[in-house]
Amino acid sequence: MMERSRQAQGLLLICLLICLRLVSAFHRPPPGRVIQTAFEKPRSHPQQVHVSVAGRDRMRVSWITGSLHALSLVEYGKAPGQYEASATGEGTSYLYFFYRSGKVHHVKIGPLEPGTVYYYRCGGIDDEFSFKTPPATLPVELAIVGDLGQTEWTASTLAHIGKSSYDMLLLPGDLSYADSQQPLWDSFGRFVQPYASRRPWMVTAGNHEIEAIPILYPDPFVSYNSRWRMPYEESGSTSNLYYSFDTAGGAVHVVMLGSYADFNSSSPQYEWLAADLAKVDRRVTPWLFVLLHAPWYNTNAAHQGEGESMRRAMESLLYGARVDAVFAGHVHAYERFTRIYDNKADPCGPAYVTIGDGGNREGLALEFDQNHRSASLSLLREASFGHGELRVANATHARWTWHRNDDAYATVRDEVWLTSLGASGGCGVGRAARIARASAKLEL
Ligand SMILES: *[C@@H]1O[C@H](CO)[C@@H](O)[C@H](O)[C@H]1NC(C)=O
Ligand SMILES: *[C@@H]1O[C@H](CO)[C@@H](O)[C@H](O)[C@H]1NC(C)=O
Ligand SMILES: [Fe+2]
């Protein structure tokens, strides 16, 4: 009898849970179909056009031509069809097994005026593009999204970003999900061109960019480094896998780290990071953000512990520099933590955000561990596709929002105001910076 009633109770409970699921308005969507793009113009025409900031008042224009003879030339000006300036750069091509890339062009242009629309064409061909340079002062608006891919979900994420008033897109790794199928890199380049040719796209590498195969193709990041050249030389780095840049006239400093480059205390990346952070004067630069691929704090069942050795190696550097927030990808979900240092809530540590929900073909990471040791530090977590927007309003306040791809709308699902550690007196920023500077000198 006892047994019966327990069974009945169990059934009732299951029924209740199912009913609750049905009434909850939002359903976890499945992965989207991959959208492949084609190119129908002649081989000399530019495709996969994207731009990135390259120093204080310059931009790098990158594109690909099927023809290896096309010119690495950019002509530009402030009115359509009137190109009063031009610059030339470099063109390269790479080989991946039997795949020979088109000519990958990179041309640095400038000096450019801030907050200004420029019209440009590539290789002397009459396809006109335009971009807007970032503003000279705050406010600045940064769209942030990782693990992008090229699916129907990616299309909806980018459409939502496109409707915002963003100045620059930051991507913490995993771009095309080509996974060694090189034509998918070309397809991705065309997929993102309507956005990436208009606003600077600043990216760092994820595991899907590695594309090395032991013995057969031992060089990692060949395609990524060829196609997505970032301003590493401009920021004193020796590797395209880690670099930094300023925006809003130096009010914001962004550091892009490489989760798949050496990071221990004797590595070039560590030395570069220590020196780069030591150069930041928080009286001039109230905001300091870091992006990397594999999250240091993560309560999702996916990729548990994968960022741990990098955290152990580098967390104290970020803490010493009073980094305001760290954005990661890799886990295909959204999660926001409180300010943390060394696994404990700390008002002088960075806030941690995982934003690996761009829409890639692998789908969502659905399972969070309720008993994870960081669970009490995790303020909001949800496995949905979407993107983040960081609107840095002034020297003290920035508004972070997470926009979920809820069908046709980008629903705001999370919102928080961050206050800058650089502008606050409480965390001893001046002292921390001096210590960082001194230890950087010791390292070098
Ligand atoms: C750092 O990594 C290098 C190789 O990547 C290794 O030779 C060295 O022993 C490591 N150092 C420490 C302190 O772990
Ligand atoms: C900075 O922005 C916040 C939020 O909009 C506002 O409350 C605050 O007054 C601003 N501070 C200054 C100095 O303008
Ligand atoms: Fe990843």
C-alpha cells in the first residue's frame, strides 16, 4: 500500500514538473542549421572584408581575393565615391593540405578622425564599403559575443547586434567553426562582412582556431592568424594570439589574451601582460577589461576546469591591476559572477562573465552544476543563445546587458551597472599599479 501511494506521489510530481515546463514561456532552442555563403563576383573582387583598430587613430582593412594578382590597396574618404586618401599593405596566401587560400590582404589606413564614417574600396575595385570609427571620448558601446559560428542562430545574434548602436565588436574566441574545412573560413568571412566591414571587430582565438594536426599539419592557428590579423605589433606583443588596445580616447583599455598560447610565469605572454598592465594609468584609463576563451570561473558541466591552469598563472596579475571585468567564451551559455579573487568574492577583483552563446552549430551547454564550488559566486546563468552589450557611460559607470535571442527579439535577460575600480578610491588603484609596474620591471 505504502509502495503504491509513493508511486502515485512520484507520478504526480513528474506530471507537475512537465506541466511547469510547458507553461514556462521559453523553450531551449536546438542548434541552428549552418548557412554557407557563396561568392558570385569575379575573382579579382574583394570579399570577406573586415576592419579592426590598429593603433590610436588607424584601422586595418582586411579582405580576400580569389585572384593572387589583386592589389593590396585601400582608397578612402569621408564622402561616397570620393577617395582623397589611399594606402597599400600586404597580401599573403597560405596552404592547408590541398587547400590554397585566396590572397589575404591587410592594409593599415589613417590617421582617421574619431566617430566618423569613412567610405572605402579595396584593390581599386568599385565595390564601396563604409565604416564608422570609434568615438574619441566616452560613452562607447561594445558588443561582446563568443563562439559565434555561422548558423541561423548566428544570423539572428548578428541581426540583433546590428540593430544596436554599438561602436565595436569584441569576440572572445571560436569564430567560424571551420574545424579544418578551410572553405568554411571563407564562408564565415562572407557571412560576417555586412557587420565586420562597418565596425571594428576585435577577436581573440579559441580552441576551434587551432586547426593543427599532429605530424600532418603541426602549425597551429595558420588560417586564423592569416585572416584575422589583430594589432599585436601595435601593442608591443610578439604574437597575434594576445594584444591590447585603447578606445574612447584611452578611457578604456582592452586586453585580449590567448587561452591556447603559453601563459605560465616564464612565458612571453605573461611577460607581455605584466608590462602591458603596468603601462595603464588608471587616472587616465578608468576602465580595464580582459577577454579570453576558456573561462576561469564556470559552473557549467561543459569544459569544467579547462581555464584553471591559466587562472592559477595569471589571476594575481589581473587582480593587482584592478581589472574591472573578464569576458570569456567556450561554454555555450551565459553566466555572470560577482567580483572574485582566488575563488572568493572580493570587491577589488574583476566581475566574470561567460558569453559563449553566439549561435554555433554545436548547440547549447545545457547543464549547470548546482553544487559547484563556485555556485555561490554565480549570480545568473542560463543556457540560451544571445549576446552582451557593454555601454561604458562615463569614468565611473558602465551598463552591462545580456540580450537573449528570444525568437525575433533580443530580450534583455540580465542587466547590471558596473562601477569602475580605476575611478574608485576603495581598492588602492594607484598603489596596485605601482606594485604591478615594479614587478613587471623585475620580470623583464
Ligand atoms: C613554463 O612553460 C615552459 C614551456 O611552455 C616550460 O619549459 C617551463 O618549465 C614552464 N615554467 C613553469 C614555471 O611552469
Ligand atoms: C555616470 O553615469 C551614471 C549612470 O548614467 C550617472 O548616474 C552618473 O551621474 C554619471 N556620472 C557623471 C560624473 O556624470
Ligand atoms: Fe571553445
